Amino acid sequence: MQKTKKTAFTGLCVALGLLLPLAFHFIPGGGSVFLPMHIPVLLCGLVCGWRYGFACGVLAPLASHLMTGMPPSAVLPGMLCELAVYGVVSGLLLERVWPQKNTLNIYLSMVGAMLSGRIVAGMVKAAIFNVGEYSLEIWIAGSFIKAIPGILLQLAVIPVIVIALTKAGMVPTAYCGGDS
């Protein structure tokens, strides 16, 4: 993809990072259960590569916080780091480790990014909260158990979108280096 297309797609993903959470916040606890901001960030990293994924992972939560107050200030640092890692790792894995955009490689890249981002978010939250107030149990409950619907939604929707964009010729089937 050309830089202009990647930049435009990243802008679209940042905009989705603002709009999707607004829709899901009509459901009580919808943001932390369905993880709507994660979808465009992972999508951006997979489609445009790690640099653009990183930009989307930083800009989406920051812009959303500034414009809507979501995520709240206490949640923002962990979420910003988590989403930045999602964008970087999903892009790097699909670009460098599994460059062919097939279903298996997309899933492997997503799962690697989702685990890495959650680990980083847990470390940031542990560093921010007082010792003893944030535990492994709290991290597992919040990052995995409560998030099961969002994780399943991501695993169901994102690969379909990436493959559809690839089949439509809007995304190359493999990274070829260059302006990634």
C-alpha cells in the first residue's frame, strides 16, 4: 500500500476508535466487555503495518479521551500502552514473521498482539496502582475473563475484514518491504 492509502486507512481506524466505543457504551459495561477500541487498532496494524498500527494505538485512545472523556484518566495510561503494543505487534508479526496474509497468519498475529498488549497493560497498571491493590487475579479477571466477549468478537470480525480487503485488492497479499 502506498503511504497515502495507509495514512488514510489509519485515520479511518482512529475515527472508528472514537465511534465504536460510543456505540458500545450504551450497553452497561460495554466498553470493558466488548473492547470496541481494540478492533480498529488491531485492524490497522494488520493492514498497514506496525508504524501505522502504533500511531493508531496511541491516537485512538488519546483522541477519544480528549473528545469524550473515555477512557477515563485512570484507565488511559494502561489502555494507551496496550493499544500501542497491539498496533506494533500485530503489524510486526504479520509483516516480518508471517508475511502471507492468510487466515492462520492473521490469527497468529492477532493472538500474539493481544497477549503482548495485555501483559504490557498489566505491568503499567501494576506500576500505577499502589502495591497490593493490583494483583494477578485482578489482571486475569479484567484482561481475560471479563473480556471474553470482546476477544471473541475480535477473533470473529477482524480476520474476515482483512481477508475481504485483501481479496478486493485493497491490501497486498504479503508485505513486500518498502514503506511499511
